[in-house]
Amino acid sequence: MNAVVPGRFHRFVNSLHRLSLLAIVLLLPVVFWTPFNDCFPLPKMLALALFGGLALVAGPWRIPPAFVWVFPWGVWTAGMSLLGPGVTSWWRTIPDAVVLILPPLMAFSASGSSPAFVRKLSAGLVYMASLIGGYGLMQTFGMDMGAWISPFHKGVASTIGNPDLLGGMLVFPFALAMAEWLESRSLYRAIPVAVIGVAIIATEARAAWLASFVAMAVLYGRDNRKAIAGMAAAGLVGVSAWLYVHPSAFTALISRSALQERVWTWKVSARSMRMHPVAGWGTGSFRTVFLREQATALAGLRQAGTFHYTEFAHFEPIHLWVETGAVGLGLFLWGLVSLFRGWHVSRFRRPLRGYWRGAGAGWAGLLTDGALSFPFHVPPTAAPAWVVPGSGIHGGQMRNVSGKFRLVGGLILLAGLTALFRLASASGYLRTGQALALDGRFLDAQAVYAKSVRLVPGDIRPWWYSAISARLGYSPTRSLEMAGRGLELEPAWAELHLERGMALKALGRISEAELAYRESVRFNPGFSHAWNNLGNLLGSQGRLVEAELAQRRALDLAPDSPEARRNLAVTLTRLGRKREAEAVMGGLPGQ
């Protein structure tokens, strides 16, 4: 009996480990569906942590040489999330640290898997990507039952909610599917290649297009020269046809604005890197630091087109350097080299040649994507990309982890899950409050926001949402109070300065409202709404020349905004420039 129980328990733990790894590959892309612009809500971080936590707890905890780097990387990144310069709150630093730490940890947990399970992981990722890509193709024909259409007015988003994120997520499984098809030229193998490939084209994500072509180039070989050339030609024809059918996509492709924004982002990021070159600013801090440094760089400048609002550097090495410093970037690069070496000597190189080649080509594509996007900060992309090749890594002396170390690791993991659970619960209250506010129940919404504050006192969002709710409920005094409480936590939050300005204007405190609007655009020079409100306020005081400058700035930043056009046209009319006003209004749709 004593021998039976441990055997059954061991099989149960092994099953739990395999199911957790499969969940990462099969369920994570669906769990992380992101409608509208809400790309990284905390409940989805909790899902990642739960899957990853189960995989780690139930894993064998034998460390191959290729994953020794994971532990210093995890300690450094976690330390920076808690002990960084403090430019942002822990409700943002912890989720970002989780996204960076857990995927390679899960890959370490998966290392040394059996050939059959490696095949399941690889095939599962390809099937899931085919389903997600197929849903994206349905969107191109107007079918979107789940209301997951992209708000970015470009490409298709499938269940990911963002075309660029979808394109990046499909690159790795596309390479796996392509490699398997090259091994066995069958229709069964060709279908996933076609579905995923066309879905990548439909995203209009240029970084994903380039990454896919790089992946195909890496798959080049003497035996596959014609096949790769044919697929590349088919891809070029597909892209050309898509650009012909969608002229707006072609205009965006040849536009220099995206590249100019990237270069500007890198320049501003370099200023931040020089201030904390070794240790960085802490995980999750890029947005705050970038906007602050950008405002400093633009001091005294008002030319349109230089400002760029972003939460990512769109070049992973720069982003990692800003947040984790040169030490963190060095550890991450050590990890990439170790992963490559482990993949290169994998014992599955011959028996699972399609898997082996696809994983290598997929990583080549991801590294290319990381030069223009941010794949390693997106869990549906990063987690499978680490786990699938990691599962096939063997070689070298496997080191067993001691029981004491596992206990300490388990306690740390439990503490992290507890923190994430509190964050996820607080985020849930925020969603409930937003629903109540949309229903016109503003007092009820503020009561729910108060529950979120009690769970995570350092979270600025409940104060921001409460300020909005109070303003919509015609309570400017309370809105002013809520905005002030939020600004005590993060004085550079431009949206709260805007809310404060609107509350002050409603209370008749015009000069203070103007100062609040100017603070908003100082911290976020690309905030069209704040520029528009500032222009309207100046216009109401008869300061029409100043109003025109602010409203033109708003229109430059949001050329599709009817409100910005109408406000500028009114100001031009008041200045006696009716022809210019008519020309501005002529830019509205339907005019």
C-alpha cells in the first residue's frame, strides 16, 4: 500500500505538470483576449501566474545548464520591481515582472520532456494559432461574434484585440507549421501554414510580416530551396494583393511616420538609460519615465509630429535596458544564448527534425519582431515561445534542486500569487465600477471603486475613475477631491490633471483650470483631449489667438476628431477667417 500511494501521487503530479504546460500553450491566447484598448488587465496576469505556478510546483526541478541563468534573471527582475527608483507603483511593476520571469521559468520546468509530449506541445500551439488565425480571417469578412474587433482601425485582431500583438503571436507557430510541412508535403500540413500565414498578412503588422519572412529564410536548406522560394513568393503575392485591396494599408506601409516615431522613441529612451544605466528604473516604469523624459526633450518645442505616446520602446533591448538596466539586459541576452545552445544540441534534432527546425526559425522571427515591436512582454507570445523549445532541451549535467530551495521558491511563488490575486480582485472592482458608471449609477460606482482602493492603496486608477464618475454625476467638488488624491500618488498622471481642470472649470475657477490643463499637456504633450479643452477655455476668455494654437495642436494629434475640427472652425470664424474655417470643416467625413 505504501508503495502504491507514492506511485499514484507521482503520476498525479506529472499529469498536473503536463496539463499546466498544455494550458499555457492552448488556453493562454484565449484567456488573454483583449477587446478595445484594454490590453493587459490584471486578471489575465493572474491566469498566467496560476498556469505557471502549477507548472513550477509540479515540475521535476532538475536544472539543465541552458537554464541556470533563469534564477539570477528572476531574482534581479523581481528585485527591480520592488526596489527600483519608485517612479511607478507596484500595481504596475509586479505584473510586468511576472510577464518577464514566468515564461522562461516555465520553460525550465518543461525541459527534458518526452518526445511524445514535445510533439503535443508543438502541435497544440499550431492548432490553437490556426483557430485564432481562422477567427481573424472571419473578421475580415465582417463576422465577429465575440466583439473582438480591433479598435486600432487597421488589420484584424482575432481574440488578441490588437493586430500587432496578434501578428507577433502567430510568428512562432507559423514557423513550426512551416517546418512540419517541409518535412511532409501533405495537404493536412499545408492548411495551418496557409491559415496562419494569411492571418499574419491580414493583421497589417509590418513587424510580423518581416519576422515571418526571416523565419522562412532561416528554414532555407538545400532540400527546401524551391519550397521556401515558393512560399516566399506566395507571401509576397498575398501581401501585394492585400495592399491593393486595402489602400489605407498601403499608405501606412509607405508612410515614414511610424519609423520616425520609433527613432524618436529610441532617442528619448536613450536619455532615460543614461540616468540609470546599470540597474534601470524598475519593471513597468517605461511609460512613466518615457513620457517624463519626452516632456523634458520637448520643452519649448511645439512642432507637431514629434510626440509619441507609448508604453513600449518597440525595440526590446532598449526597453529591457530602461527597466532592468544593463545588468538585466545582460542576463536576458545570456538567456537567449543559453536557449540557443540548448536547442542546438537537443537530442530531438534528428527524430523531431520539423519541431527542432521550426523552433529555431520561430525564435529568429521573434528576435526580428522584437526589433520593431515587443513580443517578450506579451504572454500569449512569450510563454509558448519559451516553453515549446525549452521542453526539448536536454544535454549536460542535470542538477537536482534541494527540498529547502523548493520550499523557499514555493513561498516566494505563493507571495507573488497572493499579490497578483489582490491586484486582480481590485481590477475586477474597477471593471464593475465602470459598468455601473455606464449605467448612470455614479454613487454606486464610487462605492465599488473605494473597495479597490482598500485592496491596493497605491493604485491610481480608482481615484481617476472616481473623478470621472463624480464629474459625470454632476459633482465637481468630489471630482476635484478624487483627482487630488490620485495626484498625490503620481503627480505626473496627465489624465488626472485633465479631470482636475474640468472640475475646476465647472466650479468657475477658470485660472486654476487653465493651469491644470497646462499641467496635463506638460506631462503628456500628445494628449489631444487636453489641448482641445485648453483651447476651448482660452476661447471662452476671448484669447482667440492662443485658443487657435491649442486647438490646432489638438487637431494635429487627432486629425479624425470631429470635435477638434468644429472647435477650431468656431475659433477661426470668431477671428473673421471664415474660408479657413470652412476648409477645416471640409476635412470632416461626409463634408
